[in-house]
Amino acid sequence: MPGQPDKAPAPTSSDTSPAMSGAAILVHELVEQGVEFVFGYPGGAVLPIYDELFGDERIRHILVRHEAGAAHAAEGYARATGKPGVVLVTSGPGATNAVTGIADAWMDSIPLVVITGQVPTALIGTDAFQEADTVGITRHCTKHNYLVKDPADLAATVKEAFRIATTGRPGPVVIDIPKNVQIAVPSERRALTRAGSHRYAPQTVAPAEQIIEAVELIANAQRPIFYTGGGVINSGPEASRLLRQLQDITGAPVTSTLMGLGAFPSAHPDWLGMLGMHGTYEANMAMNKCDVMVCIGARFDDRVTGRLDAFSPGSKKIHIDIDRSSINKTVPVDMGIVGDCGTVLAQLIEAWGSRQAKNLGEWKARIAGWRARECLAYPERSAKNPGMIMPQKAVERLHALTHQRNPIITTEVGQHQMWAAQYFGFEDPNKWLTSGGLGTMGYGLPAAIGAQLGFPDALVIDIAGEASIQMNIQELGTASQYRLPVKIFILNNEYMGMVRQWQELTYESRYSNSYSDSLPDFVKLAEAYGWKGIRITEERDLDDGIMRMLDHNGPVIVDCLVAQDANCLPMIPSGAAHTEMLLYGDKVDGTMDDEAKALV
Amino acid sequence: MKITEAASERHVLAVTVDNEPGILAKITGLFTARGYNIDSLTVADITEDHAVSRITIVTNGPPSVIDQIEAQLERLVPVHKVTDLTTAGPHVERELALIKVTGTGEKRVEALRLADIFRARPVDTTTESFIFEITGPPDKVDSFIALMRELGLVEVGRTGVVGMLRGPQGA
């Protein structure tokens, strides 16, 4: 659309020229929403939007190498900054490639606005070239989605999409825009006719009587515990501060899900570590034996609860969640509080007032007893590869040498992810970006790119495995193009380690297709993309290799060769209870009954 | 290994929604995706400007699942309100059915006599068939269909249940 007036200084929201095309309206609305970056990949059905972005100074388009990378990069940006991530992809394969990232954002409650091109309205339903039913495909992995058939609805739709993505329980929203709608110039702008007062009004403040009752329960508890999750992070940094304050005045110990790491500082004496399948012995035992459990922004995921009928049998449970459907979904609770974590934490602190915390000495002593098991201790040497670096050691050293720079850590999915969660201590929210719910291999590199764009001066490290990293390896080119000094630290054990571990525990070590054969030379691969490549093979070179990675002013892949047989422990085997953890040195017979095998 | 299911309860849910494209697919898809049951589902727009639809869903499941169904429905952006008529109080349920019966002689007379008892109305007649229209609570319709089965039942069409709370207040 040459000669469109919108390239002039940004008009105000009320002053939108009636002569703007759908594509121009879209770009204008993105600017209005404060969007800095659009992660995308062009194609036939979004060319009008790309033409609007051409030369636009207000929005920076980040060209990824695959649409899955766009969605994960937007997720990484959103998790690190707290702002919504924006994705722009074409119709058909562009949209379907982005679906994994959309589903990932759905499971982990990450605010995304995904704009997909669509074939012109007249061709919808005719199996046109690059046509896919994007709205149909994404219906159950988005918080909401739209097919905009009339450009007059576009402005209001984009506004509502951002509001839905970012408020309440955050999540991805898809806006599917047919190509002719991008080109057409609407004669009017319609408000959404349906945007009535009944539509979408999340409850953020909890009823006062519930708060009073909850404070009574907590104050009279002998063995309280806070079980926190990603909801505390999603609520904003203030929620993490309030959590620390509430902990301080109540004295209750804190554990967290994978998604919630960083909301409470790992250096705190009352921090129990992560709970669940690969959580600490003390966290899981404390969950089992507590008398009052306060779940804040977590959702009793199967990875957290273990066997449901043995989950924390004697406790009163309070569940704070902004999503009513999370309450009583898998674990019945005594008190469900619907509200925003930060808001409810502030309400609890206010209602607590100047109460004195109960003496929890006896409870803390029991916890100290569980801590004494030192569940994260691991053997100095691997039995299979006695000369190789233990992966846990590699993560510990990485933490020791980087934590003063307060790095942002992303991960892929598997053993390395759990080791990172266990051995890398987090002190602040928004520093830990990982795919929890969907468990998407290939998440970490694009997420690191998104986080690095949000924080250009931060140290961003993707702790990866040699298998996962190959799932979105093409994004090396994206980091090169935008000169992003992302670091990838590969714990290379030549196995899809978590698969291998389960095969060892469940299928008598029949390692069906879990060996990473024909691996690339990661150092040469790094160099091919203009990155620096470092290989670490000996423990005595570990610190030096990490320091060389940190000293390089640009992107680096570290290929850290680690022991192949190391298992991720402690572990609650599938179908077992919190009290039945496997620790290092426990004997495992390598088989399970069908009941346990059927659980994922 | 055994796959077990908990005891079910029948519930009637009245759901008001924005009348927008895809909302029905969203709701039915939610039921399939999460493994909930739909016994019947009716939908029509109910406002003058066609902006709002009312969906009546008859479902069954254990109480915890029914609670989840309501919560999951409420989570959908276009959903205004979900009312569980079964727990909200006394309510009326009605369903309309068209029932085609063929037969001659005594069977035909008996069909007509039973239709009269059930207040079913013949809406189409030939010398060897009737189409009856019957309105009522589902169990009444069930009983009538069961009787017609013995008298030459050919075809049944049912609307599914529409429900409403008794008394002056709206759902």
C-alpha cells in the first residue's frame, strides 16, 4: 500500500486515519500496545503486514529460522520481561509450525499474541494453497482465538486480544487474519459488539472472610508449608516480594514447582528446594507431613503430587489461584481462594497484622532431619565413565562461576533441565525460563534469544542436552543475525538421557532408540554459524571452559562431555508417593508393574 | 490393569454465551478434549440483537467432574454464565420429540389412544402412519417412545433438553 499515511509520526489512539488498510491498522495497534519486538517469518498470506513493517522504526521484527522458534522466542521474551510476546507467521505451515509454541505457552500460562495470516475470505474452506484451519487447530491450545473477517473489527480485536493474553491467568491468543482483510481499507472502526460486561472479567481480589479464615489456619498450624508455583512469577515481581514478606512473618518453609523457581531465594534457610518427581527429599517429606499447605499459584500437577491417594494425606489445604478451574481439579482442597497471587498475598499480609508467628522449632527440626539425608549428593565418579565430568558437577560449577552476574537461565527438556533446576540456585523471579507443562524439547535456544532481546546486557545461558538442542538448532542463525551473545551450555551425554533413565528403571535397560547417534561436531557447528565453540572433556578444564565462555563477547556453544550413565535423582518413580523417593545408592530392579508403566 | 470409573450424576447446565463463530465448537471440543460426557445439547440465540445464545447441556459425571465442567466452561472467554440447574434449585425441563409410527388396524388405534394419554399431537397423518409431536420432561418422552416401539415405531427425532429455574428469579 504505497502512500499510506501511517508511516508518519505515530497517531494517537483516537486519531486513526480512516484510510488505513487492515495491515496498517494491525501495526498501529501493536505500537499502541507498546510492542517492541515481533518474532516472525514471512510468507504469502502475511505479505501486506510485512510490507507495513518494512522500514517501520517503531517495531523491531526478529526474523527466526522456523516458526516454532518464533513462538518460543516470544515466550522467552515474555517470561523474562513480563510483557506479552508477539508472533507473526503466515498461513498453513507457518501457523501449524507455531502450534507447539502456542501449546507450550498455554500449558505454562505465558502471554502471547500470535498473528497468523490466512487465505483470502473467499478461499476459506476450499483447501486453498497454504490453507489450514488455524482457528480450529489452535482452539484448544489458546486462551482465545479469532478469525477476523472484516477489517472494521480488527482494531478492537487486537485490543481485546492483548487484554485477554495478559490479564487473569495469562495465555496465548491467536488472531487469524485473511489476506484480503489485511489489504482492505475499512470505512469505519467497530467496537466489539460482543464486548459486554459479562464477557471475560477475571477475579483478582479474594473475599475478605476467606482471607481471615486462611490467616487463622496458617497462624494455628504446627507444620505449615508454602507450595508455590508459576502463578507467583506471572503475577509480577511484586508477588515474589510479598511471598518473601509473608514467609518472613509466618516462618513457614517454602517449596516450589519447576515453574515457580526464583520466586523465593534458594539461599534462604527456609527454602526446601523444588518438590515433586525430581524434587528434594526434604520438600517432598515436608509436603507429606505438613498440617497446613498453602498452595500459591501452582496446580497440583502430576509431576508434583506423585500418587494422588497418598498426597499429603493429613493436611488442610488452601489453594490460591486466579483460575477457578485449577482449584479441586486433581486434589480436593479445604479452601479454594480465587484471586491474583500478588493481590491475595498482600491481603494475607494485611490480615496477619502484628500477630506473632508460632514457634515452629519442632517442625524445622524434623525438616533438618530430612535435609541431613543430603538427597542431592551424587557420586564423585561415574561407574561407566570414571574419567568424565559428572553433569551435576558441571551445573554446580556453572552456577558458582556465574551467579554473581544474576544470569537468565533457559533450558531444553530432559535430565539437564532437572539438573539445572536442582543444582542452579535462583534468587529472583523471571530468571528461570523452562518448558514445564508441555515439556518441549527445543524450547531453550529460541527462549534464550527472546530473553536476550529483552535484556541485551544480561548473561543468558541455555543449559541444554545434545539431543534437545538439535530440535531448534537452526535458531543459531537468528542469534548471529541480531548479534545476540547467547550462551549454550550442552551437557552432552550422547543419550536422550531422561528416556535412557526411564528405560533403565522400567525396561531393564533396553535402550530403545535413546542413543544420540551421528552427533554433529558442536564446536564446528558453532563456528559455521559464526559462534564460538568450546569443548570441555576433563573436569580440570571445566572452570576454564566456563570462564572462556563468559569472557567471549558474543554467542558461544560449550559442548561439555559428561558421564553417560548419570541418573537424575532423587526421583519419585511413576505411581509412587512422596515418601517413596529413589535416592542415589538405592537399588532398582529395572521393572515396574503395568499400573506404573501406564503413567507418564 | 483395570480402568475404573466413578459413579455418575446427571446434571443440566444452562450456559449463556456470546453468539460468535466457533463458540459451539469450543464448548463441544472442551467436552471431548477433557473426556466429559454430553447426553444432550441444545442451542439457540435468545436476544433481540442475536448477540447472546443459551446452551443447555445435559451431562453426567461424578460431582468433582461436574464442578470441573462448570469451571472449565466459565474459563472460556465468550461464556457469560454457567448455571447448574440440578443444584440451583427446583427447575423445569422440557424436550420436544417427533415420533413416526406405522401400522394399521388395532395397533393404529392403540397408538392414537396412547398419544392422547400422553398429550402427544399427531402433526402428520397418512392411512398407515402418524407423526406425533410430544413435549415434556425427558422421562415422559422416553416412556412414550418405549410404548410406540411395540406399535410400529419407525423414526424418532428429539431436540434435547431445555431447562429453566422455577420461581421469579433468572438463572
